[in-house]
Amino acid sequence: MSNRSAGPIAARDPNNDTSQAYLPDFCAASTLFIVVLVAELIAFALTLASYGPDQEFLIELSKSSFLILWIALLGTALMCQLKDYLERRGPTRAFVIGFILLVLTSLVIAEGAWQLTRIFGESLIIDDTHATFMLRTFAISSIVMALAMRYLYVSSEWRRSIMLEAQARISALQALIRPHFLFNSMNTIASLTRSDPSRAEEAVEDLSDLLRANLGNSTNRSSLKQEFETAAIYQRIEKLRLGDRLAVRWDIGSLPMRARIPSLTIQPLLENAIYHGIELLPEGGEVRVSGRRDAEQLEISISNPVAVGETRSSGNKMAMSNIQQRFELAYGSKATVKVDSGNDRFTVTLRFPLDEEES
Amino acid sequence: MRVMVVDDEQPARERLKQLLQGEPGYDCVGEAGNGSDAVRMAADVRPDIVLLDIRMPGMDGIETAHHLNTLEHPPAIVFTTAYDEYAINAFDARAIGYVLKPVRRERLSSALEHASRLAPRALKSVATEARMSTARRHICARAHGELRLIPVTDIYCFRADQKYVAVDHVNGQDLIDDSLTALADEFGDDFIRIHRGAMVALRYIDRVERTADGRSLVVLRSGSHVDDKELIISRRHLAEARRRLKGV
């Protein structure tokens, strides 16, 4: 019961969910272990590359290890403390700020090491002038930190895209087995088995195709043709139920059907248009799906009339933000997902670069 | 027994009609695709039982049941629903009859057998528990034996008039039996009480004017044909009315 009442408050915001995943948990012991391991490997590599004939390898190794471990451990502690602050800054900024802070940390430690060797009169430990020592530390730590940040960034984006993909699949499936849709469709089929057996047969086939399309192969891109076909099947099932109340105008003739698009985009949007629009209108209305192509960009928009004062808020934002994030991941700033609710109509417009499949 | 079928989806009505054909003693005497048609038709065909879908656009099943209750011969009601966890819990708690879609024959016959009239209070608590709006969206008025459903959004004001309450709305005036106090409870969010015997729709108020003798008068938006001289704010309601009008 408590679970249920907490529902609307704890409404899952996928933006929030994914933002937690940019950075690894630097406070965890396992992360610390990996950091130490990598630090040692770097120390090893640097020593191998630089020790001369009159130097003892292990002594050189221990010197660079000492410096590098300090940098690594202090850097990890810093990232652990600043994790929440960085997560709030969004992915790109988090990595840039992280990079700057870590390079500064290594400079501070290098300076500290230099001063300590002076104070204790052991200046021979660092056989270098102050300026070149700092410069070398700066160059090496910049390179290493840049690589590390790049690695973390790429792997976090990869994790995010996998998660969004799975989320899209799950929410599409959830919508299909949404009791409201499933039981009403079953009731329709039960009714048709007597009055119109051949249409009942078609309805069962359509429902199966729809389930198959959603369960099916887990490619994350499909062609416009496939996407529109799935949407058309969905439309047929809803049409049986809603009759004349549902009209859909497809104006997509100018779109290249072989163009690729993140999968599970059109059908969920059509479903939103019906569930949040048409179904709430006693007289029904028309969903408009239109598409056009200009140069290297495609634009698809789906709009539905809105019932005054009626809202079904649940689920809508979830699906929208999922589509938004997947377009962003797939095309970066070259794609936009725009939502417009003026003029008694709710319109979603997708713009994304043309990317045609080879036949 | 005369049965009426109400559902916004045609195949769902078809299904119920098919099943009713197999029930000896029950006749389908009419079907309606929305709540308002259902209420009007029920006043005509006087069904004994109404099979009523809960989730319908416009006027939902609970409100329809509410209006059916005010008919001269209120029918017994059996709700139908595809899935509605909260409503079902509420029905179970109050032994209100319902059938789940897809509808099973056995379930339908037992629901028809046990169909009973619903008390308005039970309906209200069902609406609350099912998280549906408890305020009606229509007011049901009878004039010369004819039934009228007035959308609440069309109403300018309610005025108590000895035995009845007069409702001024976009299409004229009607009289209803409800008490002004009950109406104030139900529609308090969209209407303000201006004196003991009148309640005005916030959305139609244009401004408040001061008369020569120092009284405050509500002026409605142009086009609302209500005798403005009557809409005087009593001293007791003035502060509250001012406060609520500020937000408009």
C-alpha cells in the first residue's frame, strides 16, 4: 500500500536515473583497488621507459610509484567527495571539471614532493630542475587523466544507451500488456468471434504481430518502413475498439522508407496520441502523422486533439523522455524532439539526420 | 427484465448484447455510447437494469449512475470494466455489482441476478476510492417531462428560489431540486457564494462594481443573460468573495 501511495511522488524521472551513472563510485573499495592497480601499472610503464644504465630499476619504480600513488589516492578521495556535485553538472561538464581538478591535484602533489626533498636535503631523489619536473608532471598527468576521463565518458554513454534501449523495450511491452489495452482488446476479439469471425482472426494476428515486433530482435535501429508498419498494426487494433472515433491521417509519402530511425519510436507516440487524446474525447478525433524531408534532415510529427480539462499524466512523460534521450544519444545535437501543446492539439515533432540503409 | 447497455466502445456493447441473448428473461431494450445519451434514453425506455462502463470520455460511469439515480424509475446498475483496481476494490467493499471484460456469461448472469440500486453515498465513495472526480460535470434538470443535462461549465449561477434552485446557463434557465448547500459543497471550487441564496461561476465573473448606495455587485461577462441587479454580494460573503476573485 505504501508503495502505491508513494508512486506519484517517486515518479521515475529517467533523466535522474541516468545522471547517476556518469561516474563510477569512487568511494567504493573495488574502484579504489582498480585505481591503485592502474596507478602501479603507469608507474611501471614510466619507469621502464626512463631508467638509465646507472639507475636501479626498483628504486626508480618506488620513486615514481610513491608520487603516482599519492596523486591517484588523493584524486580518488577528491572525486569521492565531489561526486554529487559533479553528477549535477551533467555528463560533459562533469568530465571536464573532473579532468581539471585531477591535473591540479597532481601539480599540487608534485610541488609538495619537490619542496619536501628540498627541506630534507634529499634533492637527489628528483634529479631534475624544478621547472622541468613540474612541466613533466603536468604533461604526463594531463595525458593520463584525459585518457581516463575519455574512457569513463565513453563507457558511461555506452551504459546509458543500453539502459535506454532496454527501457524503451520494457515500456513498449508494458504499454501492450497495459491491462486497459489488453483486456479491452480481448473483449473486442471475444465480441468479434461471433459477429465477424474473419475480423476476429485478423485482430488476433495483428495482436500477435504487435507483440512480436516489441519482443523481437533487439536491434536499436529500424527502418521507417518497419516503424510505420508496426504503428499501422497498432492503429488497426485500436480502430476495432474505437470505431469512428479514431481517425489517423498518414501524410508520409515524401519520406524515404529505407531511412533509419531509433526503433520503437512511432508506435509508442501513436499510442500516446490515442491514449491521452482520442480516448478522452467523446466524439473522438483525428491523429495526424506527417513527415517531410529537407536536404539531409527528416521531420516527423504526430499530433492529437486534446480534451479540455482531461489528463492522463502517467506514462506519457516517461515515454517522451526516453525517446528524447535515445535521439540525443544516436544523433547528438543533430536531432531535436519537440513537444508543443498549443491550439488544442498536442504535437510531438522529431527532427533527425537522414541515414539510409544500404539495400 | 429490461436491460440497457452503455459503453463507449461498440464491440463491447455488441459482446454484452450477444451474451444477453442467451439469458432467458432479460431483454436488451437499448444501448448508448456515452453517459449523456444513456441518461436521456433511460428516461424514455425505463430499463430495470443498466450495464454501465466505468471509464467513458465526457461523462464517466459513476456520474452517469448518479444521474440515473435521479430518474423517476431509477434502474439497478451493474458496472463493467476492463481493469480498474481501485474501483473494483470499492465495489467489492460495498457489494456493488460489476463484471470484468472480457465478459463471462456466468459472471454476467449472476451480476444481473444480484443487480440492485445504488445509494448516492455509495457512488460518491466509489468515485473517491477509484480516484475519479466526485463533482458531477453535468446538472440534471427536468422541464415539462423532458430531461436536460446541463454541463457545469455552461452554468452562470445557481439561485435559491423558495422550493427550487434556479440554474442560469448558456441556454436559458432551469429549475432543479438540489439544495444550494449541497451544490456549494460539490462545486465550491468553481463557484463562489455571494449571498445566502446565490452562487456564481468564477469563470463568468467579469468584475465587481460598487453601486450608488455602497453595495457590491457582481457583473458577469457580456453575453451572460442574467439579471445583474440580483447578484449583490452580501456583507457576510464580501471578504471571502474578494479573496477568491483576486486569483481570477
